[in-house]
Amino acid sequence: MTNKASRRAFLRQASALSIAGTAAPFALNLASIGAASAQVGGGYKALVCVFLYGANDGHNTVVPFDALNYGKYSVGRSGIAWDQTTQLTPLVPITPLPGGLQLSLPTPLAPLVPLFDQQKCAIVSNVGPLIQPTTRTQFQTPGYPLPPKLFSHNDQQSVWQSSAPEGAKYGWGGRIGDLLASQNGNSIFTCLNVAGNAVFLSGQQAQPFQLDATQGAVGFGALTGGTPTLYGSAAASTALRTVLTRNRTHLFESDTVKVNTRSIDANAALSAALAGAPALMPPAGNSLATQLAMVAKIISVRSALGATRQVFLVSMGGYDTHANQVTTHTNLLTQLAAAISFFQMTMDTMGTANDVTLFTASDFGRTLIQNGDGSDHGWGSHHFVVGGGVKGKEIYGAFPDLTPNVATDAGNGRLIPTTSVEEYAATMAKWMGVTDANLPVILPNLANFSQPNLGFMS
């Protein structure tokens, strides 16, 4: 079968599964699409996903500032709304928003305002998982295609990361890695995870390489260091390595040996490379900034690792603000803004600002209507994209009307997304070098949407 025919067959299968609301290309063989996997492009590029576990309250992240729309925002948020005069900084995008709408960021996110003004930060409005464009009437219509298991934390984390509920095998970050890893001298350093277990970076060929946020490489203790020793004996360490890496005839044992060997060798290579990384001082007590500092160190030694395309995952939790939202969300956003500001400053200093794009993601948004001390599970939310390659100082997508029961309200101010995760992700995948033909391989529902490129990347 020719590459063109293989791709057509692949996409037919993907399309059929997408309409059914399941994970389309996950069980399919990426090899079937042939070798034309990426646009040829020079230089280095990296994506850094900042996943906000627990469901960030988008209504209190990007806030209407003009009198009319601030009024709509504040009506249902008594007790948890930001004060318009003392806690909000208005944004002035290059392109004015329609109808006199003006947006702002709350005080905890103040470090992002200079990045916005410097055109290094963009806001993408009302993003969330969709199978196809959806209105309130369609949402309420039995049988209309909707993302599976809406409003469930674990499932929607997975749907955001993979287009399928909990149990999915492959994420769209990993599928980008599948398509672009051949551009790297060592493919094992394509997808790098500083955040713990997650499906986002899992591909069919590309697998997430787990990093420790402070040490980098996570190696076998008895097999690392200048002169590895086990119980004080170099010979014992050598014997352990032999046991772990000796060729085996049994299929399962043989695969285990391959994994052991790859892990030992990769950790040795990474440790050696990181020895030449700069010392960085992330904000104290900020775990997200510590993770991003490790990402920056990996980027600084990209040449030693043979890397030209990389996808990273970092994360922070605690965003499930059903209660005590004012205090909890303030602290979380303060840490988030400080970490992003630190990372962008580091990229500027390293001269890699135009080559690295950071973006936020989260389980879902939250309800506009407060529950007494917080907010409940929602759907669409607003997100930041940061980097020198971003067409910043702009608001992308349609900022929702916060009037109750409008076409984008699924109930209680749960925003029905007007920008799909597919469109959001495709815009960055294309910037990374994925071809138009292969975008549906990464994002199975993309063909259902009109904007595979939202225009926020240069």
C-alpha cells in the first residue's frame, strides 16, 4: 500500500472512531502513515505543557473588566469575585475586543501582565474538549456527540491529554513525539515528564522519559556516579549491571533487558549532559518553578542530547476549589504566575525564547455560580500561551457571554467550549513542524472544526 493510500485508510478509521467519541488513532500503527511525518525545519523547538490538576477556575483567571460584563461576572460570584477597583489589572490587546468588552487579570497573576504587554503572552478563551461544535440546545439533545464522562476529574484530565477517558494509552504530546522523534539524535529525549504519571506524553514509539525535578536523571543508585558501587563493591555493581542487561532468549525477559539497558544508558547520558547545565534559582517554595527550572536545564543541554524537538510536561495540583476558594486560588495563581515569569526570563537569558512555547491546560473550568465558599465542576476555561514564538498581546477565540442560559451555558455558568482542545493543540503542533496531513493523526476530532490553526503562533 502506498503512503498516500495508507494515510487515507488510517484517517478513515480515525474519523469513524472519532464520531463515536472514542480514542481514534490510539490502537493504530503510526508506521502506516509512512515516512512523511514532519515538515523539514531547522533549529530547535519545544512545547512545555503546564497542567493544572483539579480544574482551574477560568472565571477568576481571566475576568471581564468593563462595567457591563463585570456586572454579569459578579452577579453569581458573591463572596469569591475579584474586586474591580483593587484586584484587577485591565489588559489592552492589540486587537480591540468586540462590543466594548475589556478583560483583566487578577493581582496574583500580575507577573503575566508585562509578558502580555511585551507580546510574549496570549490568552485563548473558553477552551475545552469537544467532539464537534456544540451549543446549549445540542448539549441538551439526547444522543448528540459529547466528550465522554464530562465533569469527571480523572476522565477529563485524560480527555484533555489524549481525546479519550481514563485508560487511554496515547496522548497528543506523545503522538507529536512519534512524528518528530526521528529529528532527534537520541529519540528517548523527545518526551520528558517532570510531573509524574500522565498519558499526555505517551506515544506508540515515543515514551515519556521520567525526570526528577531537582536531580534530573532518575537512575539505578548502584549503577550511577563516578565509580558505581553496590555495598561498597565496584565488582558487585558490575555484576548487577550484567544481570540487568544480559541477553535473554525468553521474549518477556528480552524486552525487560532492552528497557533496563535503555534506561541505564539514557540516565548516564542525561547525567553527563546536565553536568554542563547552568545553575538556576527558581522562586523558593514553588514546586512548579522547580520543575520548570529542570526543563530549562534540559533545554540548555539540548545539543549534548542531540535534541531538536522536545515536548515537556510539568504540573501543579490543588485547583479543585469547591471550598476556601479565595485563599486557595489566590495562592495557586500566585505560584503559577511566578513560575511562568521565572521560566520566560530564563528562556530570554538563554536565548531560546523564540524556540520554546509554554501553555496551560486543566481538567476543565468551573461554574460561574458560586456554591457558598467556592465553585463546582465546569467545562470550558481560559488558558495562557507564553513564549517568544507566540503572537502575544492578543485574545484568541470567542470570550463567552456570561448572561445565564445563553448558547454557551450548559447550566450554572458551565461554559460550553467555543474553542476545542483539538484546535488549541493543532496550532502548537503545526508550529512544532507537524504537517497538515498528519494533524488528524495527533488529534482525531480536528476535522470537525473550522480552525485547525487559531493563529496565536508565529
